[in-house]
Amino acid sequence: MSPPAAPEEATRSSSSLSNVRSSSDHSAERERGYLPIENYGMIGNMRTCAMVGTDGSVDFMCFPQFDSPSIFARILDQHKGGHYHVESLGETRQKQQYLPNSNILQTRFLSEEGVIHVTDFMPVPPSEARRKPLLPWLTRVVECKRGTSRVRIECFPAFDYARAKHTTEVMHGEKNSGSRNSDGSFSAPGASVVFKSDCGLTMDLRHVVYCSETTSGIDVTDPKVKCDSKQSVDVPEIEWHVEHREKMLGPGVWAEVVLKEGQRISMAFREQPKEKGGEGDPDMSNELMESLLKQTFNFWIKWIGKSKFTGRWREVVHRSALALKLMTFEPTGAVVAAPTFGIPESIGGERNWDYRYTWIRDSAFTIYALIRIGLTDEAEGFMSFIEGRCQELTDEGALQVMYTIDGAHELPEISLEHLEGYRGSQPVRIGNGAYQHLQLDIYGELMDSIYLYNKYRAPVSYDTWVQVRKLINYVCNNWMQQDMSIWEVRGMKKHFTYSKIMCWVALDRALRLSDKRSLPCPDRDRWLKTRDEIYEAVMTKGWSIKRQCFIQCFDDQENPCLDASVLIMPLSFFISPSDPRMISTLKQIMMPPEKGGLLANNLVYRYDRTLFDDGLDETKEGTFSMCTFWLVEALTRAGRQHPEFLERAIVMFEQMIAYGNHLDLFSEEIAGSGEMLGNFPQAFTHIAMMSAAFNLDRALSGGGSL
């Protein structure tokens, strides 16, 4: 089913294959209830996404949008959460990879008796002006590529975060309603299954069977091979069995079917259309399924083909870009921090947050990362989203820290007490109470993205500039306040150094933008004065004479706490990367934790928890992947004057990308055991990786200013 790569992408294709990792048997992991976080891949359509395990199980999907209630959430409760599992029975090895330069995921089950390919995707129509309607389907194609295999299919939805009851009905069509295709192959639709929930959502599962003498499959380039149309066809038939399982609020279905070489089953799980027969309700056919795959593959190839990045680690950078694109909510331009909720930052701990919303900070950094490699279209959508939010400022002229993907302001946080959580990690939270936080750093990240948008995409409008002036005046009035900053602490507010740095960035970028565009700036003198005041404050109150490094808070002079967030200083051009103070700070951070540093096994903790109470439990958290990439970039920038730092950066970067999973997807944190932790995949980590790769490649190529 894998289409051949274009000539210029041959390297990418071979890299994908070499990155495939296999497991002899995932059943043992399922017996313990949960797959490791790193065993999942992501598919989506810029509306929602699904997480597909290496064992062929969809264990997470919210529908119809990222922040909608879940339909499948076995990743958060092995008994109640719901799943959609396709697997080849018997002793098999599994390999999983994306089709080259796409977000189409393929899981292969290999045994001596036969080979099964499961190809998963959500259809995306072409991006032309006259677009075809988007079909919000979860599409799974199961085909036998060699020999014979028995396949088991299970679909057990759990609506509204496993809180709503549902009924299940198998709808039988006409028997033997299949037909010969022009190439001699045979197609036949099968019985559909309707799941009707109490929460108002009705889903159905449809399928069509295809039989051919060849195994070319749904291929986007190979010509059709003519079959003998006179030969009788052995058509596999799916017989759905309805089963009600303990702890679930409604029945699911399962079936087992033997597939022979050249046979495949294409399935579509979708919301049942209210109007039958329209553009959103096409007849289920093999031709339709082939067309959906081809147009989706072409969409992704065309999109990533716009990237201008041709340097080292191109494959990993492009995979991160593709992941970030999946986390973009296309209707509004918003970007989610991660597509999941409730996945713990420490097993058994309470740091289990909902990341399916739009943080101003994360979205701004996402746009920065995509602009950096020439993918500027997403910046247009994000600017539209921000302009909408700027029309809804508070009375003081402030933005919220985060919004829903539709731009709503309230995100009440509740706990789903009925779910046991990933490997028993409770509570499972939805909503996010941090939307009420004061986090002053967001204005710096936002202004940096606006500045880059103006530079690389299109000049900002006068109306946008008027809103920018309001935001900058708010920063001038409030930068000296205590806040909760980037780590969203649930304890007391403090004068976090990171927030002060980003307030400086906000003023600096606004002044630069005004100068470059000659935009009217009535408060220029005040902005200049405030920018300089912030700089002096950071260099005096944010610097510890005692430890000879920049520290987490202005309040910590007596007992200074080291914090990896200060690595943003050279990355944001606040300070020269080779400034003696920055070099001293880097050396402090690279000390092991037992000596007061933050580096263990070339991975970075975000702060010293022995010196800082963040208001949450005291369970040990993992290292922060984003912070490790920030350290790589800071060392890279300092390496121009200190070559030993550049050498260290190369080693750290190579080691860090090895902590990505078999698909080069990264989580928020990494446990001491190397296990992934936190919501997955996390946009912030992919952003930091892309920036580190871009700057490290430039340094190694002898490029100009970083």
C-alpha cells in the first residue's frame, strides 16, 4: 500500500524504513492493561485526531473536534475508555511507519503464514480553491499482502468520556450485492453497525470488501493489473457479533475474518449524516476509498513540499512539522498544545492536565517554527485567530493565557472520577484551570510571532497594530507584577525571571516593528524606558551573585533556584550567547542535580524541585524534552566562541532525538527509565526540536548570525 517516493524524497523513504521498530508480541503489554505512550502514532484531519497503537488499536479519539468528548479513550481506562482494534491473530511481529512525507499511518503484522497491512488515516480533501467537502471519517484499510491471515476487528465506543450510554445495532444490507470492477476485481459492501448514544451522537461503521488476484492494493501510482474476470471470486464476509462488556455503558461489536492474498476490507467510522445521499454521505465503494487515500496522500505531499529546509536532520524536522500541522485546528487557525488529555507527567501522580486547548505561548512558538522552514500559510490562520481574541481583551487590555480552539474564554476544570487513568494515574482532568492564571510571558511569545509574521508572511494591518499597542501598554503597566509564568505553577505567584525576559521581548519586538514599518507609536518613549527598566531588573534581580547564574525568580536571592527556562535568554536575543553571565549559567545548568544542576544523562529537568514548591504533589517528574532542546540551541549559539559547546550540542541533540518514538514523535517528558511521560505528542517539544535542528545545522554549515 506504500506509494513509491518521488526521486528527491528517496532518502526520506529509506530513512522511514530504517526507523521502523518491531515488537515480537504486544499482547504481554496489553495484559498489563496499557501500551507504553511511545507505542502510539497520530493521524488526523486538522479537526481532531486519533492515536493508533503499534498493536493496531485506536485507543484515543475525541469527536468531532480536538476538545470534544472522547469516543475512544482506552489509553485512560483499559476497561471503560473504549477502543477500535484491528489485529492479525497468532504469532506476529508488528512494524509501524508513516507513508513517506504524510500523516497516513501503516501498521504491518508479519508472520510465516501471511502479512497484513492496516492503513489508517483521516481523509483530507485537496487544498484547491474549489475544495471537495471534508469527510470527517476515521478510515482503516485492512489488506492481506501475502499468504493467509485471520484478522480480528473490535469496535467498542464509549461516548462522552465514557459517561453516556449507547445502543448498538447491526444493519444488514442485501446479500451478494457485490460487483465486478473493470479490471476484473470484485467489490462488495457489507453490513453496517450503528451506535446511538444518549448524548446525541450517532456513529456508524461501514465497510466494503475488495478482492483481486494481485496485491497491488490501494496504490497511488501503480497501473491496475487486469484479472481474469471469468474466475469465481472467494469473497470474505464480516459477521458482526454484538457484545456487552462489563464496566462499559453500551455494547460493541467484534468479528473475525480470514483474509487471503489480494483481499482487503476498507472501513469508515463516522457520524451518521442527518441527510442521506448528499455530498457528505457518498456510497461506500472501493473506488471511493481509493480516491480518499490518494487525495489525502497528495495533500500531505504537497504541503510538506513547501518546506525550504534542506539541512541535516531533515526527516526529523519534517516529521515534526507534519505533527504540528495535525495539531492545527484549520477552521480558526488555533493550535492545540497536544491532542490528548490526562496522560500523566509521573506515573501515579496528579499532574494529569488537559492540553487540547490553544495556549497563546505554544501557538506563537508553533508559528515561529513553521515560518522558520518556509511554511507560512499557518501564520495567516493564527493571525486571524489572534485578531479575533484582541477584540475581546479584558478591561485592563489583557489577553487570556489560553482559549478553546473556537476562541471561547472559559475552560472549567473538572475531574473524571470514573476513569482510572493511565496505569492508575488519577485524577483524569478535562478543562484547564490555568486559563484564569496571570502569565505575563505570553505577550513576548505573541509579539515575536507577530514580528516574524510581518517579516516573512505579510505586513500587519493598521488595525492589528492598534491592538498591539494596547497589549504593549498593558505590559508596561503590569510587567512588575508577580505571576505564574510558563510552568503554570499552582502555588503562589512570584517574580519569575522568564516572564520578565518575555515582557522585554514584547517591548523589543513592538519597537522594532514600529521602526521597520514606520508605524505610529505615541508611547515610544515610555516603551523604550520600560524595556530598559526590565533589562536592568533581570540583570540585577534575576542574577545570583551567590551561584553566578540566572535564577528562577527575583524572590530567590537567599536560596536561589536554578530554572531551565532562563535558556530562552540567548534564543530570544535578550543576551549574547557568549556573554560571561550566560556561559556561567550554562555551566551551572549542566551540573548534575545532586550538585545543584539540572542535567542528568544529557537530559534537562525544568527546575530544582528541592528548592521550589510548585503547589502540586511531590512525585518525581521526568526531564523536560523541550528544555533539553533549548539547552542544545543555547550551546549551539555559544559554540561560535566556545567550540567545545558546539561539540556537546551535537552529542546531546543526537541522543535526544533518539528519545523520540519509532515515528519520531516526542512527548512532554522522559522518565529516568527512558519512558515517555505526559501528553503526547507535545507541540512545544517538536517546536524546540525544529529550532535546535535549524540552528545546529546552520552552525555546522558555517552559516551567518544565529
